Amino acid sequence: PRDYSLHNDVVANLFRFTEVKQWPDSVDISEFFAHPVQRKVDQVGSVARACVDVVEYFERRVYGKIKPRSSPFLQYAASRLSGTDFYSNALDFRTALKTLVRYGLPAQNLWPKMDDTGKVSGPDAFVYSSALRYENLVYVRLDQPRVTSEQTLDQLRCLTSRGIPVLFGIAVPSSVSTEPDIEYRPTIDSFPCGHAMVAVGYDNNRRNA
């Protein structure tokens, strides 16, 4: 298959806990995400940032240390792998995760940002050789065909309640504001862009009308 599901034979043993349909009413694992919400000031897209945030999260849970990784490197390497323009921000999750497996991620200080001229010269050989590889990385897709939205939401609750964050993307409507609560969009709206996010919990008792 193009994407594994939670029940695929290759990964089923890793996600056996999802067969238990019990989880708390609310979960919040955001304390393990060290970076505060920041205004986007460079050319790195949200997909690269979200994927790097999840990698840093698991390293923080395993080692108990903050090990910042280079999101510009992931954006650049994934763009080269997919043959897209670095500045187009057309990166998708699947390509980003493939890039993590093939090229890894170097420390942030080795390639912290693009040069000030806006030219993409690319990381040198030293940066590539210093990248930590993720050959054993496994990802699954929750919103599989013939899976209902409620089932997908239950899977998200189950995973985050076990300390596993979930990557997802949304279409950003023109009606969205800078308020922390994202209201349900109007019936008639436009969608000028999309955005990648990381689900770090849920609250069953809090719903916007």
C-alpha cells in the first residue's frame, strides 16, 4: 500500500494498544514541544516545521534533552527529492517523511536558515554527513478510505492519549482570524491556502458551536 494503516501487518504490533477503545476525556502533551508559537519569518513551510517538531518531540521524550533540528534542511532536501521549487511551499507530508528516512536531519546550528540573499545554495557535504538518519521511521495514515471521520477522531484520541502526536493539514479559510480559537467557517467561504499542524491532545468537553 502507499500508506500503512494502524492495522497493517507491518506495523500492527506497534499499534496493538489502539484495539482498546478507552481513553481519558482530555489529553495535553504540549509540554514536550519546546518551541513557542512563532510568527513565520522565513521561507520554511509549515509541513517541514511540523515534521521537525514531531521528531524533536520524540527525541525529547527519549533523551530528556532539547535537540533542535534544521527545518530549512528538511524543506530543501524534500524539495530536491520531489523536484519542486524550494519557495513554492508545495511540500506534502509523505515526501517530508520519505526525506527524513533517506537524508535525516542535521542539528539546527549546522544549517539554521537560508542565506540573506534569498538564493538556495544548499547544505554542504559536511551538513549532509552530520544528519541523523531515521531509517526505522514508520508512519501511518489515519484517514484511510472507508474510515469515517468519527473513527479517525477516535484514532487521534487514542494515539495522543498514549503520547503519540498526529500530523494533519487543514484548508485555511479567508475568514480565519488571529484568535486562538478557530471557529467553524461560514457556509460560503474561500480557501486561499493550507497549513500543516500537529495534534498534541484533545478535550471532549470543549467544542465550539
